[in-house]
Amino acid sequence: MITHPRVRVLHLTRGIGPTSMPWNDLYRIGRRLAPGMMYPPVVVTPTQMCTAIRWEDCGGVSRRYVVAGPLSVLSLIRKLYNRQRRRKQVLALHVHSPVLGVISLAAKLICPRLKIVVNLHNDWRFFRPHQRLGLTLLARLADHLITVSSAIIQTMPLRERNRLAKRQRSLSAIPNGIESAQMATYVWPSTRSDTAVVVARMVPQKNCLFILRLLSRTPSIERLFWYGDGYERPQVEREIESLDIGRRVELCRRRPREEVFRTLASSSLYIAASKWEGIGVANLEAAALGCYPFLSSITPHEEIAEVLGISTLPLDDMEAWVEAIERFLSLSQAERERERRRIAEVTQRCFDLEATVAKYIEVYGSL
């Protein structure tokens, strides 16, 4: 148990769900590691007038969160800020979305001693212009900015990095983590089918059509299970028909995490061909379950690969992907099993979620 009695944290986000970081990781596990430190997360919705309590399943437990509009969330922040001031305590606002920059500025104006922590979950260069504007504002407001990958720090504009660097301990990287104890409970089959798994939204960032073309050129993959949905789904379906691979692809859309974990634990390989992203939790979960990861050569993936002792693959060389996958699937079952167990053990040890959340709590305590 970690105690920082002088700090209370309010998470501010635009969306919430069973796999989202403010909900599933920081709030749920933070409540256990540092009881009393965190208020329920707040979802800011433009159409919401007053604050309202909602409940959602979180790791099998019903947990509460708050829905608020721009004005009602400022009223809530002011109320909690005054409460903490009377108790001679600190209120920290942890902002998880770039579009909340203006609300954060307004909160700082009405609560001058409010502490602001900002998360950068993705590559700065690929945010939309209005999101980058919000991030620039948040970077200047932040008492501490946290990226989910060391590589993401390098994507930030030099001016913002230098501005943060001038303030001691105001910029850090805390890699995402997975629930190692839960991953260790899955019983692997004695042999795995030569199936592949993708866990990705169907959006340009995830390079969907590349994955389908890769499958069409890799005959050793018997079947591909794709978990996730998105606005590129019609394009994905047309490409599957054009490549005539419909019998080898199952589009699973959104399914319970337990089902995804079971599929990963019984499949041979996992494909992440993203053009950009942070350190994806799904990538870590696949590796922790012994589903051998084939990752694109982007810097956050290279951070994972360096820890796991594997290679990444260039997105401009399809043949390199085909050869790597065919080479892996040509190994004997015993050879594949040894490599899977090695990767699973390293992932569970080096990307443990409790250790990740403990680092966030340490940042809060430093405020």
C-alpha cells in the first residue's frame, strides 16, 4: 500500500470503458495501491448539462464514474479544489485527452494552485491540428507530462520539450503495462494452431489493408481472427472479397476481453502493423500469452522488441514480413513453444501493470 495523504487525483477524459486507461488501470488498481487517493474519473461530454453518476463494469466489478459538461465539470473541479485547500491538501487534475486543453486552462484560472498532470498516449505528429493545439496548451499548463513511451517524447516539438525540461522532473515516460498475474493463469494448449490474431481498430493508423494483403501472401497462416471495429470496416470487407480470403478471415468485432485472451493463448502469432501508436496494451497482452508478436518498425514497437529480444519489420517491405512469418511457422512445435514461453515470461516480468500504476502514484506524490 502506498500513501500520499496530501494528494487527491481527478481523472479527466472524453470516454470511458472496461479497457480504457483512466478507468481500467489507474483508477481500478490505484484504488487498491493507494486507497483514498483517487476520485472517480470524469467523462466530459459537450451535451451534458449537470454532473451525473454512472456505473460500469470494470474488471468484473461495478464501479462508478461521473459524466459532466464543460461548465459542470469546472464547477466540480472548483468544489473539490476548495475542499482540498481547506484540508491543506493538493488537488491534481490528470488530463487524458488533448481536446480538454481549454477546460484545463479555465480550471487553472479559477483554481490557481491546481496541479495538472497530462498524458500523451500517442505520437504527437499524428494528432489532428485542433488536438495538437490542445496538446501545446496542456504541455504549457502541465506540472508533469507523462508519455506512454520514451519514443513519444522525441516526437514532441523541441520547444515544448525544452520548456518542460527547464522544470525539474516535469517530463517522464511510463510504459503501459498488463496484468501479469492474470496472464499467468491462462493454460496454454500443448500445441497451437497456425492461426494469427489482430487486435486493432479499423482506422488508417492500424494499417488494415496491409495486414489483409500480408495474409493473402502468407499461405502458412490457416486463419486470421480480427478483434476490433471502426469506420474502415466497409473498406476492409471489400478488400477481403477482392483478395478472395474470406474463408481465412473472421472479423470478430468487439468481444469480451476474456474471449480475446483465450484466442491469443491458443494462436501462434499476433500481427501489429501500425503506422504509429504508443506502447499498445494489446501487443503486450499477446506477448504475455505466448502469441508470438510480429511488429512494425516504429519506435514504440522497437522499445517493446528490444525488451523481448525480437526484431521489428519494415512497412515498406512486405516480403520481409512474409519470410519472417513463414520461417517462424516452419519451426518445430518444441522450438516455437520455447520461444513463446521465453517471450511470455519476459513480458510479464518487465511490463507488469501494478509497477506501471505505482510509477503514476509516485508522480502524484511528487506534486
